[in-house]
Amino acid sequence: MTCTVITLLKRREGMSKDDFIAYYEENHRRIGEQVLAGYATRYVRRYLFPMDGEDQTSDADVVMEIDFPDRATMERFFAVAGQPDTAAMIAEDEARLFDRSRIRSFTIEEHASDLDAG
């Protein structure tokens, strides 16, 4: 059964949303792809834009989603990602991009409604 991790990420203080997205997609994304290869089946970034158009302070600027084929693969990935060299590489780049004190990660349990059931 697929195991999904969702992480809420906030850009670092003083970074514009445009610069944040550009850096994430041009740089940090590549690190994610490198370390997730062979473990994850999907890696998605969902950038948040307020529906009222007002860019107010919020808890997150992007929701990152990673799918793993199962919990065991996810646990193997986090063991590898936690090794000193890999963890340092990730943390160094995260510091350029995120307010690391506000990173929050979750596994999800999905319940879907059948809207066609009427």
C-alpha cells in the first residue's frame, strides 16, 4: 500500500515567493530527485496562493508530497537520508530556502468521498 508523506514548508525570511519557487524548482528539487531515486514513486511540490490574492504571513508556502510504494521503503529512505553526508547536504541547501524551524512533516491516511454516489 502506498505511503504518502506531506511536508509543509515555509520560505526563509526576506525571500520573495517568486525567488523561493525559482530556487526550489531549479536547485533544491534536484537534490530531492537525487536522494529519492530508487525509493519514491512520486515527488510533487504544491505552491500555495491565497484565494483572496493577499499574500499574508502563513504557516506554509508549499506542500511537498512524496509517495513511497510502502512503509518499509519509506523507512529505508529516511534511514539513508539521515546518514551524515546526505543529511548535511540536504540541510545546507534547506537553509538557503526554508525557515527550517517551521518544517512539519506528516504521513497521511486518506478517506475519499464518492461524489458520484448522489
